[in-house]
Amino acid sequence: MFIMGIDMQISSASAYAGASALQSKQGVGGANAAAFLAETQRADGDPIAGVMKNYDLRNITPEQIDQLFDELVAAGHPVDNNLLMLSTRGAEFNSHIAKELGVAPEPNRPMNLVTSTEYQIRMARSFGDSTETSENFLDFLKSHDKGGSVNTGASQRGLVYESLMQHALTMGETGSS
């Protein structure tokens, strides 16, 4: 019983912290932040589904991914591997990688997040790298995918670019070349 109470308190604190972060980042007033959380709660009683229903994962920009991340945290989603993977696709994270690689970031360029993750898994397998985290992320994406329109603007070049940036990041973390 006591542990359940702690979990509920942590959940509430996480939702409040997320709403506060969202409020400060987007300049939302307290009443609007509360309305946002109330609106997300209405989607089948699942605040995460309430947030995810507003996004087309097959046609999403890095800036929208940053916004999605913030809204998921505000709705009480724990910052787990899936959210960390999501954040690596956002504009803020990719601007740092682009700077390191000497390329221009494209925060408003739509991408197909599902297809690019599938491509990343195939590429990782071809290098003999572990794919467990990416596969779990893909399952997370597919569980919330509206089955929306395929993003025809996401060219193969864009998928290769994104995959190379992700691989460069991984290589930098492990010290490999």
C-alpha cells in the first residue's frame, strides 16, 4: 500500500513537473496547462494516448518531436528509453549533432519516424550492432501510430542522413571509429 502511494505521488509530481516545463517552455498560463492535462486525460482515460493522437508519426518534424516529448512528460509518461530515443530525433538534440558534423540542421523538415526507425534497425543489424533498444522504440511508435499518411517528403536521402547522424552519435559514445 505504502509503495503504491509513493508511486502515485511520484506520478503526480512527474505530471506537475512536466506541465511546469511545458508551461515555461511554451509560455502557457497555469490554467491552460491544467486544461492541457485535463484534455489529455479524456482520450480513453489514457493521457499518453491523448497526447499521441495529436501527432502523425509518419509525418512529423524534429520541432514537433520536441513538443511531443514535452507533452508526453507533462502527461505523466516516465522519461524512459523510449522517450530518450524520441528526444534524439528532436530539433534540439539534432542541432548539436549537426553542429558537430558541420551540417545545417533541418528542424522543420518532416520525416517518417516509423520508417526511419525501421531503417536504423536494418542498418544497425548490418553493422552487427545491438538493436534491442531501437526495436523497443519501434514497438512504442507502432503502438501509437495512427496509421496516417506515409510522408512522401521523407526521401531516402533523408533516411540515410538521419541514420548516419545516429550512427555518428553512437560511435562517439563508444569511442569507436
